[in-house]
Amino acid sequence: MNAAMESRLERLSRLDSVRITGRVSQVVGLVVEATGLNAPVGEVCEIHTGRHSAPELAEVVGFREGRALLMPLGDLRGTAPGADVVRTRRPLTVEVGEGLLGRVLDGLGRPLDRLGALPPGERRLLHASPPDPLSRARVLRPLATGVRAVDGFMTVGRGQRLGIFAGSGVGKSMLLGMMARGTEADVNVIALIGERGREVRDFLERDLGTEGMKRSVVITVTSDQPALLRVKGAFLACAIAEHFRDSGRQVLLMMDSLTRVAMAQREIGLATGEPPTARGYTPSVFALLPQMLERAGCSEKGAITGIYTVLVEQDDMNDPIADAARSILDGHVVLSRKLAASNHYPAIDVLESVSRVMHDVASPEHRSAAANGRAYLSTYRDSEDLIQIGAYARGSSTEIDAALDHLAPLRTFLRQAPDELTPFADTVSVLERVAA
């Protein structure tokens, strides 16, 4: 039996001869209230907005006074009081397989790239449990990214979860594109959530490129899409990454941005009546973050290395989402607006960045060189004001003299053009030489 026949039989098995229908009672903001719909939370329903239009999908997100609360996955224009709401008796799923490589999908797994329909594949739930803690292999092997500052000073391990923290316009997307092209991972799963529509094609053609696209699956949900669809796009990326991990691959899951997902969940929480807490974020936001981030990591078959951008408001690294994400992730890379303004790219602030698994994945010689380099950069930063105004005389401090001697080679090492990718072994070799 071929895959197409199996897919048709699987769809037939999900058909229900009993049609259970409710009615729209009211629409308030982002929420549709329906009566006569005894559906559980998480089930997808169809809202029939008109006789000649296709039904719009919505998900049950809660209940209020005996009525079901639904959030739309599409446009609700045309919905009228009394419109039919039909249960599908299933949650959201996605078909996954090798045919996804090189494709661009929307938040429901439908193709956006005009390359034709996706081939049939295995169907997976968008929401799944993370691997059992005791079944997770330890993070013991490095994963090269091709970016010298990252590989040298905050080495990423296979199965690690790393955050890229930055304000707007500091180079997050450019850094993601460099890492997607230079990584040793077998498959890239890239989720562009809540970003500008203009940036999608820029990222695909300028940052990712043709070679990077061949081994990538890109999910894009722009900022104009419904809040629930933005959240589902993030979980869709997790489900696709899990499929490739379960097939024994090394997967790099990249999400831009985690903050936009949190903002979308805040919209959902406020619309359904949750009380706002820190900066208006609802409790469900802080419950969602670990549910999603814990799905990355090592399993018995493969590994998902997660890299998530965090948009810090007003460059405040202690805003609620940045603080919560930093407590869950296994490391963070901080991008500096000051470095970006001085044309230092990638604008990685080495002294503010750390990888919590570097001790387990880097050699002793590599760790020693990285520690020396950090010491030189830290000494120069502490003495920079004196040096800039000419108040420091050579010979007054051996530590400052050593920092000045090593500053130029270290800055050259840390600067890197977007199309310049360095093998991991070369990065370590150069770092050991310049930070001796």
C-alpha cells in the first residue's frame, strides 16, 4: 500500500458520521462564544461564516457560563449571530516527512512557496510532551555554528537551548542566517513568528540563501496573523523538529522571536479573561514558555538544538520575558547596540554572554583560551575611560598592558562578515593563538 492510499485511509478513519453543531452567540474582540458546543479545550471547530465561503477554523480555548470560547485561526469577517460551529473531534495536527525540506509553510503547515502540494507524510500533534528527563542524553558534543564569537567564547552543545537577547535592529536575523548556513546540523527548522512581512523574503534570500534553504524548513506567521495562529506556528516548528529528531537527525530549531510568541499568548490570555501580571503578561504566558522550550534537547535517537531570539524592550535585559527565558535556557548571547553602532558585527557582547554547557563540550585548551580572552576584554573595559582620555601610561599595570596588546587581534577575531563562515577547528586554533 503506497503512502497516498495510507493517507486517504487515515483521513477516512477520522470521519465522524454524527455532526455536532453549536451556534455563535457573540463575538467579543478576539473571542467567539458558542452555545450548544460540548467540545473540550484544544479541539478544532469550523465556523461557517457564509453559504459560499469555506469555513474558518477556530480552537476551543476555554468556557464561560456554559458557553465555549473559541479563538480564530483565520479571518472572522462575515461571522453572524447564529452561525454554525461544527466540531471536528480532533486537535491541530501536521503532516511531516522528508518532503518538507526546502519548503516554506504557514502556521498550519500549508505551503506558502507556490511549489505545489506537500507529499503525504506522518501526522503528528502540534502539542506533545517533552522527552522524559531520564531519557535525555547529556550534552557532551559541540555543534559548530560557523560564527567565531559563538564557537570560540560560548560554544553551543548538541541539544542545548540558547537565547539571543537584543533590542530591535541590532542584527538578530543576520546572526540567525549565519548560524543556519554554517551549522553542522543535518536539518534546520526555522520559525519566523510575528515578524514584518517584508523581512521574510529578506531572510530567505539574503540571510539564509540557496544552500541554507536546501536543508531547512521555514515556518512563517507574520504580525498581521491572528494571535492563536502565531502561537500555533511556534508549536508547529517544534513538532516538525521532533519528527526529524526521532528519525535520528541532528536538528537546529531556530525561532525568531520568542517574545512575539509570548505577546501572542498575552493577547489570548487577556481576551479570555486572565488577569494581567508583570507588564500585562498573563500567567498562561509564563506557563507556555517552559512547555515549548523543554521540547528541544536530546532524546535517545537524536537532538534538537534550540536557538531563540528574545526581543528585549528598551534594551532592558531584565524585562519579564527576557528574565523568564534566561532562567529556562542553557545559555544566552547578548547583542550590544553600542557595538552595532561602531560597525562591529556580529554585535555580540562576549562579557555579557555565556554558554552553560561549554565546560562539557569544549576541550581544556579551548576553555583556557576563552577565559584568557574574556579576561583581556574585561580588563580593557574596566580601564577604557582612563585609556581613552590618555590618563594611562604604559608600564603602570601589566594586566592593562597585556589587554592592550591583545585587544586588536581579539577584535579582529570577533568581527565577521555575514558571508564568512569559519570551521570549528580553525576557530579554536585562532582563538588559542590570539588569546595566548
